[in-house]
Amino acid sequence: MPTTTENTLIIAKFGGTSVADFDAMNRSADIVLTDPNVRIVVLSASAGVTNLLVALAEGLAPAERTANLDKIRQIQYAIVNRLTHPDVIREEIDRMLDNVARLSEATALATSNALTDELVSHGELMSTLLFVEILRERNVPSEWFDVRKIMRTNDRFGRAEPDCDALGELTQSQLQPRLAQGNLIITQGFIGSEAKGRTTTLGRGGSDYTAALLGEALRVNRIDIWTDVPGIYTTDPRVVPAAKRIDLITFEEAAEMATFGAKVLHPATLLPAVRSDIPVFVGSSKDPAAGGTLVCNQTENPPLFRALALRRKQTLLTLHSLNMLHARGFLAEVFSILARHNISVDLITTSEVNVALTLDTTGSTSTGDSLLSSALLTELSSLCRVEVEENLSLVALIGNQLSQACGVGKEVFGVLEPFNIRLICYGASTHNLCFLVPSSDAEQVVQTLHRNLFEE
Ligand code: ADP
Ligand code: ASP
Ligand code: MG
């Protein structure tokens, strides 16, 4: 991890695998204690817990509900039972688990996005309580802080948007004084609260975003993201084991990667970091000595090809209307319908009478709602013929000056001859070239491209 000097303030975020069990939590605690500049810690729920909570929120049959509750209890009890004095915390964890049971029973009557967020928030609430207790047993006092006191959001449950002005003010009044007293703060990622005090969530994987938002509000010197890979790689190392770590990468490149599916960072994470020019470090809590990636403002000699990203489960909408022929305003109408349904468009190509587009699934909801509602389809169908295709994946080549270089098209598509490419976007951004392929081919396409563009 990068070295720091005195008077540096660092916010450290640990993801689900970094707080998955007692040993993982202790490794993360070691990292926190290694650097006295780490004064604020943001945690995800223990691995697997959020998925189980989301399933409960969908309203399971009683038997499945009991099974899910048991699994959550087992994950959290496995940590409690390794403590030297488990009784200190067991009561509080039991209270949380009782809440979860009560709320999931309520889903048998009616499900709602607000209820989902309330339920799902318990993952982060429990992991942070346990982490504070682990630190206490190691004779390190720390303060459990409920981030909902300061993470003010709108009421778009499942994918709430932060109110950065309110966050800034609340941070100054509620959090800053505690830090000034020298307290080590342990708080939750992912969750927030809207104006009426109801719990919200920032979308799946949102703890990275929390860390960046708090980092900005506290004007920290660095945001450390501790996960299960020692940095950002040229592509997902699970898909291409030969992927190489990128030691230094620019905000722009990393933001493109995150937007186009590199799960290692939540897509919105870099917004606050870029705005406030705060470097972001990404490393592995399993192997901190392995170093990691530093995301910063500038790098020397930015390469033409930087990385490949893969985003699965894409929906392609093809709109066909003869009215488009030499007409004006058709696209404006399509976009206003999409905007009314809260959908932003991701990729788009047009021909004389067709428009093909994909929906932006950036920061998917915590509630599992589909973006494509039947109300939206009905409205679009009144305007044109609509075709919907699923089972597609988006592959993005991220780089620099891509649209200014000669031969990029040949280099990329020449090696993809055996594959059916469904839609191509190239030229709008100098930082990416994107295309859709059938999901069944996606990994092979990434492997083929990686071999040809990054391994030779
Ligand atoms: P956490 O729970 O710590 O937030 P995530 O599972 O959200 O962790 O993100 C880490 C995962 O991101 C890695 O295990 C890896 O499979 C995946 N990933 C996708 N693209 C990349 C990439 N380019 N570099 C590194 N990891 C990546
Ligand atoms: N626990 C949440 C999730 O699984 C948030 C996070 O891990 O960042 O999506
Ligand atoms: Mg994540």
C-alpha cells in the first residue's frame, strides 16, 4: 500500500469478502491498525448476506424464508462465536436478526422497495457492530457510527441518489467533531436515509460509492478500497487468469472500466474522487503486501489499449418506424418516453428507419426490479414497432485516443471473426470502443481480445 506522511487522513473501505468471517475481519483490522492515518472505516455486509436479504425482501414462502434466515444467522454467529466474549455482542446481533425475521414476515403481506431497503440495511449494520467488537477485543477502541445520520439521499429506494450538500453539512456537524476527538470511526457502506428518515440503499455494490462520498465530504487525502483482488487488472482475472495488474491508472480510464462492468469499483465511485481530486487505492485485504492500483489524475504514457470490461445481462431495444424517414423529432419523443420512465440510454446506433439502443444498468438496483417495465413498452409501442432482445453482453475496450488511432477496427474485429457482433459504438468517446455479443460468447470474446491486445 502507498506510504503516507503524518497529517494524512485516509478512509478505508472493506468489501464483503474482506468481512466475510472472523479471520477476514481480523485481516482487515490488521490493515486498519497498520496505518494510523486510517481514521474512518466503511464496511459492506459479510459476503453472501446482502443476497440472502434481497431474496427475503422479495417475499419467500415460509420454508424458504426460514432457510434464508438460518443462513444469515449462521454467517453472523460464526463470527460471534469466535470472539473471546461472545455474550457482549450476541444480544445486539439477535436483536438485528429478530428485526430481519419480523420484516421478512411482513413481505408475505406486501413487498415494497422501502421495506426492501430497510431489510437489506441489516447486513451492513451487523458487520459494523461485529467489527467494532473485534477491534475492542484487540484493545482498540472505536466508535460505531450510523451512516444514515449523514448519508442523506432522495427516496428512490433501491438506487437512491445522495444529496451531496446535505451530506457535506451533516458530515461537518455530526462526524467531523468525532474524528477531531481522535476517534476511529466504523460505519456502513451502501445505506442512507431519505428526508423522512426511512432507510435507502445506493444500489448493489454501493459501499465503494459511500467511501468516496464520505471521503469527499471529509476532504480525505486518499480513499482505500480493500477487496479480494490486489488491484485493477487489464480485465477481470476470473475471466482471464493471465490478466495483468495496472499499477497506475487515470480517473477517466478507471471510471470507464467501472461504468462498463469492471465490478471491482462501483460505477459511481470515481465521481466524488475526480470532483475533489482524491487518489483511490485498490488492494487485496487477503494480501496487502501484494500492493495494488493507484487511481489518480494523470499517468505517464497512457497506452492505446488499457483494459477490457464485460457487462452481462444487457437488453437491446430495436425501434422501427417508417415515420423516421426524413422526419424530425422521432428520437426526441423516444428519449422523452425513456426519461419519463427514469431510464438513461447507454449505447445507441441509428439507421434510416431503425434505432437500436441498450439501457443503462449502471449501479443496478438493490431491489432486483427490471428497468424494462410493461408500461414503458406499451408507451413505446404506440410510437413504433419495438423488438426486445435479452441474453446479450457488452464488451468494452478501454483506452486512450482510440478514435484517433489508425487500424483499431481491424485489430479488434479482425480477431473476432468467428463471433456475431450485434452492435458497435465507436468514435463518440476517445476512451472506449463498445459492442454487444451473445452472452454465451462473451467470455470467449474477452479472452480472445485479451490474448491479442494485451498478452503479446
Ligand atoms: P467487494 O465485495 O470487495 O466490493 P467485488 O466482488 O464487488 O468485491 O469486486 C471485486 C471483483 O471484481 C473481483 O473479484 C473480480 O472478479 C472483479 N473484477 C472485474 N473486473 C475486474 C478488473 N478489471 N480488475 C480486478 N477485478 C475485477
Ligand atoms: N452489501 C452491498 C451489496 O452486496 C453493498 C456492497 O457490498 O458494496 O451490494
Ligand atoms: Mg464491490
